[in-house]
Amino acid sequence: MDDELEEFGERIDGAPPPSSFVDLMQRPEAKETIGRLVDLYRGRELLPGNRDVRLDCCCPKRESCWRDAPAPKDPKNSGISIPWLGANYFDHRILVAGINFNNLGGLHMHYGVIQDHIESMRRGKRGKQGRAFSRGAMRGLQIVVDSLAKVPSDDYSDATNEELADTWNQCAYLQAIKCSPGSPSSQPSADMKLNCPSFLLLRELEILKPRVVLLYGRSGLRDVVRPMLNRGNDAGLDWAHRMERDDLATPFGSCTVFSLNHPSSVHPYFDESLEELQRSLVDSPLTPLSEK
């Protein structure tokens, strides 16, 4: 397993993995976790022959998911992606979930993209290519980190991009839907939204064992993932104005799940989601992992 993991970059496309991935693999807990994720992807037939193959050609769900979806615009970068594990993820176990990549994919893609986000934010930009997602996602994440640290929280609306850049190291990050079709903004098909979370996401969460999950995308993500995580819980699902909080007993342990609006530049209600997140954590603070 170790030799195979170290060879993945060269074996797939002749290029070494991003430096952030190489650095992470020096950490025993992260290396063991990534090994289990790779085993999961092999077991789901997503790495046939230990190769990074486009998902519309190898995924067992491809016939239903892709029947009405346009082919990927970049077939060479449309395979399964290992979740990002920030350097401090195991201190708090906060996981951030997006909907899906926009015309991207591939085994190490999260590491290349987030490395670009961090470097861009350190230079004063909102994120990779100046997009709003990175800044918005880190504002929400920092509010949660503050709650766990028991410090007074801010909404970070006035925080500089430089100040938020390294917040990426506090979380794990993945896409709930793995495929990236060639539709506008890579909008996933209806079958992708139905199939992918139960096929793969729940098992990824069982391996990553998050204690807090931030879902960025309410109608696109919340409506599938919340019911999946809520199975077996006596409490129903309440519907809030701009943000939902669920304190759940999941297959991977107790977990608090926050469903927020997507932090894109075109979403009119993202700031209101963060305001509700902040109020929720003031009323009912999170318990640090060290105290559980």
C-alpha cells in the first residue's frame, strides 16, 4: 500500500503530487486515513488497475448518473479525488463539504486546488482565480473554530483574505458529489445527487470521523445529506430560515451538522447563513474534542 500511494502521481499522469499532499503523507494518522480512503475507492471500482480513470467510464453508477449529463470538459481530470486533510484536521475534526467540482477532478485535485486557494488568499485575493467560495467557506469555518476554542466569535465580514488563508488547515474538505459533468458550472444531474452521497459519501465520513460538518449548499446538498445522516435519530429535521443545525448520532459517532447557503458571489443570503450560524453557537457552543 505505501509504495502504491507514493507512486500514484507518476503512475497516473507523470507529474508528482502537490507539495501539500507530499507533506501530509509524512503524518502517520493522515497517511493511514488516506490509505483507507484509497482502499474504499478501489473497492468501489473507482481506481481500476490503480489508475485515475474518469468517473463516467468506471463508476458502477455511471449509467444512471450520466445518461442525461454532458461528458466532462476535461476527461483527463475527472476521476475520484482524495479529500483534503488540513494539517490540524485531527485536532478538531471539522469537515467542510461542497457540492461538486467545477470541471475538475482527479486523485490529488483537492490538494492542488486548496494549495492555490491558500496561496491566492495570502496574496490578498478571495481564492483561486479570485472566486468567492474560498473566502466565504473560511469565514464559516473560522466561526466554528472560534466556538471550539471558546473565544468570542466574529462574523469575519471585515477579515482580510490574508487572515483567513490558513484556516484551510483546520478542516477536511471534500465534494459530496464526485462527478463534474460538462454542464454550466458542472451542475450535477438529478441521479448524481441521489446516488453519490449514499454510494460513497457516508463511507468517507465513517473513515474521516468528523465531529462537525459544514454543508455548503442547502437545496443542492442539504436535502440529500441531512436525511441520510439523520437515519435512526428520534428527532426530526427542523427547517430554519437560512441555516439548519442538527446534533446527530451518526454511524461515525456524534456529529453536529450545519447546513448553510453556498458561499458563491451570486448567492444573496450567504451572510444571513453565517449570522444564524454565529447565533446558534452562542446559544449552544460546541464541545471541544479534547473534552469529549
